[in-house]
Amino acid sequence: MASYDLTRIMGQYLDRHLVFPLLEFLSAKEIYEENELLRVKLDILNKTNMVDYAIDIRKQLYPDQEIPEELKSKRSKVVTQLTEFQEQVASILKLLTDEEVMKTFETMRDPKALSNYITKEFNFKIEKMESMYKLAKYRYECGNYSQTTSYLYFYLLVMSPSDKNYLNVLWGKLASEILIQNWETALEDITKLREYIDSNAFSNSLQLLQQRTWLIHWSLFVFFNHAKGKDLIIDMFLYRPTYLNAIQTMCPHILRYLATAVIINRGRRNALKDLVKVIQQESYTYRDPITEFIEHLYVNFDFEGARQKLSECQIVIFNDFFLIACLDEFVENARLMIFETFCRIHQCISINMLAEKLNMKSEEAECWIVNLIRNARLDAKIDSKLGHVVMGTQPTSPYQQLIEKMDSLSVRSEALQALIERKIKGRPQNIHWGSHDF
């Protein structure tokens, strides 16, 4: 399974704190030797302020060794520095704990008006927001993600998008929301970040490409946990040309996640044709069982090859941090796709032969088909005596064709509008959040 594991590649585009959930998952799956993972964790922790966590990992790795003095002294320094940062912005922190004051702040959408209001009412000094930013960043490095979100939320209320730390704060806010698993707010942060990136002309095209590549990877945490994520990943990765270009240029391994989203999303079958084209174009740079399953089924019409790849897909998904929750849904829909494709070619199908192609027992396959017919998802009849499925006609209604066309045009129009707007906007800052290793 190590050959299919993407953690090493993904880690290049993630903040170091976002790598920890992936490492914990790998540890549970036992794909790698445990001490190897512990050494990776310790190496990452040494670049953060999570000293207690680092001490725990070190004890697991080297149970017979004493904790180094520099690690103990680092803990003391972290506490002292944190106290100093908090004292510098004590007046702001007091405001954040007052619910009535915060409700008033939230009603004032204009940062300039809010800044003037709190300066007049609370003797607020805008210069202190730099210290507030440093405190949020320090809290984040200590692993206090929940407090970080509240600090950065306030920062975004007060400061305008032209602020030098603004992009940095957007990244930090998204990372913190992901790490506390606040998926609804994280989705809002993805939208804000994407709009900011797309509406600003970065100093060079490579930098813009990097920003989009990071956002693609970070968004996986949200898309595979949010109820609307399976639709949104298709809209962003497949139908926003700039993001599809980033995938094809920088990270074709993301096609694993795009392909999975299309397979498990029955309502977006219109995306399948576009996905197949992309997979064919990138097959020389990236292949795995999931993309090969699509190729076998919709390019080569190789049902035996698709059946074999489906077995491999199950192993890949079971060992993938982002996809494991989709396993049953993926298998169900992949079987349905094999079945539907097979039915377009054959009018009368042997249940035994069908069961073999779906990796199912004959009785199981027959029950599965009966359920499809019962739920009105299949126009067919079963001849139990002969062990055959006799297909009816399944034309797509003009209404459904129109809906699919409108969905596709809507997404493409939005992407075109964003492209035009980006061309006429001004120049942004060049900033990175927290512990990016870029």
C-alpha cells in the first residue's frame, strides 16, 4: 500500500500542523513502521511550540533516554513569550470576551467604520493589531487552534484586505477551522481565500499557481467532510479552468479525489465525460487504480479490467485519509457504473456473468438488481428461471438533459466571470501563513 500512499506528496502542499492528522491515520493503518512515523512527527514538532506533545513522542521513541534540557527550557520560554504577547493586547482580549460588544462589531461589515468605532468608544489603537496577529500565530504554533480562530476572526473584521497580513490571516484561519473540524466555517473560509487569490494579480504567475495548489490540497479536508463537498469539489477542480490547470501542472495526483467525487455523486454524471478527457490527458503523469478504473470502463470498455481495478480501488480508498469514509458509497456507485455501461451494450444479461463482473455472488447480485428495479433506478425485468436480466429502454428525458446543460453552463460562466475580474484587479501582497515550508 505504500506505493499508493500520497502522504509524502501531499505534505509538500500542507501546513505542518495539517500533516499530523494524516500521520495519525497512517499509524492506525500500520502501512509504515511505527518508529519511522514517530521520527517524522518529532521532526515536525521541533519546528512548532507544541513542546509537551514533542516530549510525549520523544518518550515513545527513546524510552530509556532523559528528556533533553533544551526541550525543557524551550517549554519555559514558550510560556513566557505567550504571556508577553497576551499582555501587549490585553485590552483587545478583553473586548473579545464581551459577547454584546462582539455582536455590535459583527453588525459593522466595513472594516474602516468598525476601526473608527472601536477607536472612539474603547480607545482602541490600530497599531496593536500587529501584536494581535503575532499572538494568534504563536497560539497556533502552540496547538491552541480554537483560540486562534477567534483572534483571526477579529483581525479580519477590523483590517481591510489591503493589510500586509491579510492573506496570511486567511490561510491561518482556514487551517485552524480545519483542525477543530468546524467544516461549515472552513467552507466559508475557502470561498474567501479563493476569491482573494483569484481577484489579485500576484507578482508572478508561478506564485499564483502555488497559491491555488495549496488551496486545492487544503480544501480536501473540507470537501470530504462537508455535506455539499462532493458537488463543490467537482465545481472547483473540474469546472474552474485555473484550478484544473493547477492540478494538471502541479498536482495530477489530485485526480484521485476528483474521480472519486464524480463516481460517488450520482447527480453529477454529466461531469463524467469531462473527467474522462482530463484523465486521458494526464494518464502519462499520474495513474492509480481509481483513475484506471475510469479508463478501463469509459475509454477501453474493458469490463474485466474495470472489475479487477475495483478490487484495487477498495484497498486504496480504505488506506486513504480523505477517502476512507466514502468506501461503501464508492463501491456501490462503481458497481452501478459498470452495470449501466454493460447494459448499454447488452439487452439480455446473465446474472452469473454480471455477478462476476461486479465482484459479487449470484444471489447477492440478483438482490442488488431487484433493489435497483424497486427503487425505480433501473428499467428492467428479471427472468429467474433463465437467470437473466432483460433490459428496457432508458432514454434521458429532455428535461434532465436541459438541467445538466444548465448546470454545466452556470459553473463555466462563473469561472469566466472570475477570470475577467482578476484581469482588471490590482496587485496583492506576497505573504504566507504560519509554518508553511514553501
